[in-house]
Amino acid sequence: MVIILTLGVRFWRWESGKKAEMAKQAMIQQQQVEEAKKQEGKERILESLIDSVQDVSLPNIDTASWSVYKNEKYGFEMKMPSDWYVENTSENWFCLKSKLREFYFEGEKDVCGISIDGDYLKTYIGNETNFLNSIDDMRTRKSITEIGGVTIDGKKGLYFEGASAPTTVLTKNNRSIWGFQIQAAESTLVKNNVQDVFYGVIQTFHFVN
């Protein structure tokens, strides 16, 4: 009798543990489904914006003398002037720097001229329409002075700039939205030809396996 009871308790514990694990896996799968739906929503938002605007022509930059930068970990390649360098400050976020010296409280230092964000819409997770609404609001208030479609790595992307929006290009790779932005202040921007470097990066950027 004792043996039977012991076996019964063990079987009950095993069965309970099995059910708990199945419930856990079901919850994980549901979270993955919900995350996929959110990502699909973000993709549709970008595509709808691109479809609603006319194409714009960006200046053609001579990049023949520029250096090639390749990041195998995150799967992309581009060209930039030889006196520029890339700083990977956090996952999926890259800062292109040169001797763009600006004064800060702690002294003079290099600043981020151009940023590349491998998950640009991360802040809109859970409420993707906020991004579309913010673009519409800036267009209504004329904070965005120019918006249009551009080609980056053979794909259609979105370009916009204005008083409240730094020059930005968005493109999609697989299920991720990548964002390219000019970060430098106006004085540094002009002095260091950051705008031309930005156009050159967009012109030469492509994703690699």
C-alpha cells in the first residue's frame, strides 16, 4: 500500500510538472504570436507612408576614395570617409564619428555625426500608430519640410527632414526597421560636411548575409 501511494504521489507530481511546462510553453508561443503581430503592424505603417509620398532624389556623392566598413555580426556594409569611425554603443545602435569636436561640460570631445539604429521603432512597441500620428502631426505643423521615398540597398525607404525632425531615412530588412539619422549640431554639420557623408552612407549601405 505504501509503495502504491508513493508511486501515486510521484506520478501526480510528474503530471503536474508536465502540465505546468505545457502551460509555460503555450504562454511563450502566445507572446511570440503577439510580438509578430506588432512587428507586422510596424511594417505596414512604414509601407503605407512610403506609398503615400512621392520619390525624392538625394545628391549623388563621390565615394570612390572612401573606406569600406563591414559589420559581420549585424550583417551590413557601407562606405565612409577614411577619417570617420564607427562606435557600437549598444545593441543594434551605431554612431558614426569623425573629429566633430564640440564643447561639453566635461570638455571637448568627438560627437556622433550620424546614427544607425537597427530597431528604430522599438519605442513604439505596443502602440505602433504613435509613429504614424507623430509624422502626420509634424507634417501638419510643417515641422517636417520634406518627406518622400528613397532607394537604399535596392529597397524603397522613407526620407524626411525638418525643424523638429533631423534628416532621417528608414528602411526595412527582414522584420526590422532600420533608421539612419544625422545627429550633429548645425555648426558641426556644416563645418564637417556631415550632410554629404550621410548621403554617401545611404548611397553605399547594403545588408549582407
